[in-house]
Amino acid sequence: MAKDAPLVLELDGLDVTVTHPDKVIFPGPGLTKRDIVEYFLAVAPGALAGVAGRPMALRRFVRGTNDKPFYQKRAPEPRPEWIETVDFRYPSGGVASEIVVRDVAQLIWVINLNCVDLHPHAVRAEDLAHPDELRIDLDPVPGVPWAMVRDVALVAREVLADHGLVGFPKTSGSRGMHIYTRLAGTWTFTQVRTAGLALAREVARRAPDIATAEWWKEDRHGVFIDYNQNAKDRTTASAYSLRPTPDARVSAPLTWDEVPSCEPGEFTFRTVPERFAAIGDPAAGIDKAPGDLTSLLALAKAQKAAGMKEPAPTRTTAPSRAGPPAAGSGAIRPTGRRQSKMPLIEIARAADVDTAMAGLERWKARHPDVVAHLAAPDVLVDAMRGRSSTWTRIRVNLQHVPQELRPEQEPLESDYDPWEGLRRDQ
């Protein structure tokens, strides 16, 4: 067979073609598309349990994981007739015909699109109005040790149990941890998100030194319980997804006994198939424990009565009908955020994180006296949503810098314009 000739697999009675099987997707460990297909075949029962019947957005690493992926909501064409789709309506009003995976053949067809992590919605194709999953995303701020993530996860388990719910933990494959709870499919997106916010606030109340439910990044400390992953337009990396890390880490389901001592680096492309063969899927019982949100929604009502309000993002500057200022104009273009209470300055906006970080290093070189006062969480690296991919914004919180040393807002080190071509004057 010629080098890199297509690989044809017979799966579920269907021929699935894997194109360019020798293409390197993970440059660090040298993993090819063939390797990734073999990985997903080895963990297929667990991977399917995380996505089966759910519309999904595609995150495609067409140039490998060292390069930026692009996001695709709509199912690509042409496609085999046995690829299922469903029309998913977003809060913006847009409708996308998204892929729904139910079997191994469909799973591997998606993997062939250079998708290494899978991003399903919290609903099933049969009922797009009622999520059957409450998702808890534990996201540590920079500089927070992994042990703190584990501690917050254990508090979240207690809160879930106190409200009659069973959580199933997994590593995110990145810096955090996810906890999924199966729901009886009778709740709306608004109710599920409200329940998630109530849970986040209760975890933060019980563990105020290590957990936060603060929405604005500059106000956070410790581990942020990201309740907004329960919004209708959000997707989260599913179980057994490979993540674009140098060691090809896996979003690995765990038992609760493993959580107090687990390390995310233990779960990689090379270790998880053997683990799966030995112990099976720790999340296999999730469908047997559907929960009820009545208690968490009652908690949300009590929190509201006590004066807790959800932060409502408001624009700091009314957008012009002609669109935001152009890159290079000298004006710092608004991003639709509220006016922060913290002394923030913006450093860079870039199409990729490396360019933004290079700008940060130049800024640091000019302000060593400021850098000496910065804590790790004071550097805010934001992944901002673009049209088909994310872009990166970097800000610095000067809260720990003496007033006399605080620099003024300067022209951006990198001034990427995500709205280029969309302004009416172009």
C-alpha cells in the first residue's frame, strides 16, 4: 500500500474511510491520525456514552494541535447518508444542522475530520429543549495548584449529594475538572443554568478561600465554578476526548475514590486505553442516576431573596453603527464588557495566543518595576469568541501595584481586529 494511502475500516457494517492516516496531528509525541483513530476505537464504548444522540460542534485541527483549530457548527458536505444531523437553534436565532453520533462508524467519521476532542451539547436530538445533563466546570485561575481543584471537586460532590444529585467526575484534560450529573429531561436551559449558578454559589460559600462563583475574571480567586457551561450555546469536551496538550492528555472519567490523589498527567493517549480495558468506564452508571433540580432551584430562589443577583454584562461604550474602531487607529475598541471595578489595562489582542504572549513579554520588559508587584492571577488571558475560531486578549490587573507605579493605558502591543471586514464602512 502506498504511503499515506486512505485507510478503509469496516465498522458497524459500513465502510469508513480515514484520509491521510499518516498525517501527524500531535507533533510532540508524533501521533498520527491513524494513532488517534486506533485510540478512539479502543475507548469507543466510553466515548460514545459521552456523545451519543447529542448534537455537537466540531473543533477541527486541520494543521495539527500545534496550530489553531477552527470551529464548525454545521455538518460538512458532502457526507455519507448514514451521518445523522439535527437542526439546533442558538439563542442568537441562528440554526445549524449539527452532527449527531450514535455508533462507532459515525464516531470515526468525525475523528477523520481532524477532531481530537468532541464537543456535544447537553441535550439529546430527540428533545432539544430540555437538557439532560448538569455540567460543573472547575476552572482554576492562574497559579492555583491542582490539589485545590481536587478539594473544590469534593465540596461540589457534597453539595450535589445534599440536593439529591449524583455527580460523575472527570479530568478536563487541561487544567481543571468536570462533574456531570444526569437529569430527568424535564428542565429548561434556563432552569439548568439557574441550578448551576445556585450550586456554584453554595460551593463558594462552603469553601470561600478556595472557590469562587464570581463571573468577572478579575474578581476571581482559587477555582472558578463555571456555571455558564449550562447555557444553551455552550459545549464541553466530552469523556475520553483527547486534548491539544503536548502529551495528548485525555478528559478521563474518574471514580470519587480516585479524586483526592489523581494527577491529570496520568491520563494520556498512551495510558487511558489500557486503563479502560482494565477497569471499564467509571462513568458507566450515569444514565442510571437521573436527578431532579427542585432542591437546587429552591436554593436559587433563597439566594435571590437574600440579595444575590446574577451579574448582567453591559456595554461600556455604545457600538457605532459603522462598527468598532479599526485596528491601528489608536483607539481601544470596546468588547461589550461592563466597566470593571479593578484597575485594568489591556496589553494585546491577537489572532493566536503566542502572538499575544509575545506582546505581553515586550510590555513586561518595559515595566519591570510593575511586574515585580504582579501575582499570577493578575495577568488575565482571555479566549474570545470569533466568527469560526477564538482570538486572544491579554489584560493586566494593577490591583497589587502601588498607585504611583501604575502605568497608563498604552497602544496595544498587538492590535488584532476580530471585526475586520464586518464593519459597514468597509
